[in-house]
Amino acid sequence: MDKVQAFGKNITSSFTPFAARTQQYFKEQIGTADDKTELPPDYIELEKRVDALKQVHQKLLQVTSQYSNEAYDYPPNIRESFTDLSRTIADKVQLLSHATSPAEAQAALTAPRSAKPQPKTFPHAIARAALAGSQLLNQTHPSSTSGEDPLAIALEKYAIASEKVGEARLAQDAQIQQRFLAGWSTTLNTNLMFATRARRGVESARLGLDATKARGRKGTTVGMSGEVEDLPLSDEVRAEVERKEDEFVGVTEEAVGVMKNVSPYYGNYLTVEEDELMSRKVLDTPEPLRNLAELVAAQLEYHKKAYDILSDLAPAIDRLQVEQEASYRRSREGA
């Protein structure tokens, strides 16, 4: 029986402060609260900065998280079969180079895959379409005509280059996932989370303080000056208010430290030195900017590679085009 009573007292003692804070919160929401303890201006400024940093991370991650989706630029209107995705362009070109008949060429294009399906990216899709077009032109190219179809040759070169661009894009995505998305996700889901938790502690302490003040008020009286004044608090209530004030000041100072320099609590799993290494400065840390620099570097590297690949391709396509123009003019002149 004593255990049951003790258990009931524990529930009551833990529930009463929560109920008081909840009541105080609703009073403030509907505008009937007598008083509301103001937070320090510096603390409010820190809250605004942390909120801004959180929004920045959320907005940019909402967009850049697409780098984790391989097919973010894959055309939704095309339908490729398992055969289309069976082999790389380089493999198909190699197989086609050994084909001696249209049937062997077709078999090379439809050969079963030797590895996982090929990536679904826009450059890879262009590469597959260009190679299929090249082979179709070669199959219908008149056997009486000397040489290969210039357009077929150009499309094959374009297919090989496009696949290289696609592979560079995949390498870019992997770098961004490792060097940008991971870092910004950690800041948002871990470091800023600890700041949010500390701020909730401040709000809880403030509500508890104001609820204690409101509960201790016995009414008002008219003072010597004729102004309405609150009746003095009892010694017991005054002591409780002072304790709540000390608690409020303590958690506020702690929250300020957390927002400036978050250090998660890991219990006995980490030494003091390790705990210091785990600390994260939310507002002053160079990590977000360092991660952003990695994002830009990965994008720059990808575009440089794409530029180099297409720069090598363009002269070859131009030569084929010039040669075809000359051949076309000669055929017209000889007609």
C-alpha cells in the first residue's frame, strides 16, 4: 500500500508542474496571462540566427537531395527495355566492331547484360539513342556505296562521348553526396537538433516560472500612492519563485552556449577529450561553408570534364560534316 501511495505521489509531483506549464501556455495564447517573463535580447537574437541557419539548410537540402537520385535528369517520356540497358556503350561498340553482318550487329546490340543495368541518366539515355540510330543507319546503308554513312559514324562518336559525360555526372553526384549532403544533413539533424532541444528547455523553465508567479498571487491592494499593487508573496512562494528564476537563468545560459557551441551528451561512452572533439559550433562553424565549397568543386569538376569530352568530340564531328559537304558538292557537280 505504501508503494502504491509513493507511486501516486511521484506521478502527482511530476504531473503538477507539467499541468501548470500547460495552463500558463494556454493563458498566454488566449491573452489572459498576467505576466510573461521576457527573454534576454541577446538570446532572442541567437534564436533568430539559429532559425535562419536551419531554414537555409532545409531549403538547399530540399533541392540538392536530388543528387542522391540517379535518374533526376532522366527523361520521363522515354521507355527503354532491359535490352537497351544491358550493356555499356563501349561494350556495344566493341561488339559491333566484330560484327560481319546485320544479324551479328543486331545480336551485339541485344546481347545479355554482363553486369548491373546501365544508369538511367540523361547523358546515358542520349548515348543509347545515338548508338541505336548509328546502327540503324549502318544496317540500311547501301552496300554499293563505298565507306560508312557519315552520320552513323558521327552518332557513334557522340554516343561514346555522351556515355563519358554520364559517367562524369555520376562521379559528381557521388562526391556531392559524400562531401556536401552528408555534412549539411549532420548539421540539420544533429547539431541544430541539440539547439532546438535546449531552446525547449528554456521555454519550459520560463513557463514554469510564470506559472509559479501566477499561482502565488493572492490579489491586489491599493498602495499609499493610490496605485493598485500585488499583495506580497508568502515566504514559501517567494522561495519557490527564486528557485524557478535560478533554474530559468541556468537553462538560458546553457542554451546560449549550446546555440554557439553544441556538445551532444553521450553519457559515459566518451572521454572528456572525445566529448570536446564531438562539439559542434552551430553558428560560427566553418563546416557549412566548407561543404558548400565542396559542392561547387564537384560541379566544376563535372562541367570541366564534360567540356573536355565535348571539345574532343566537336572537331571530329566538324571534319565529318565538312567531308560530307565536299562529297555532296562533288556529286552535284558530276551529275
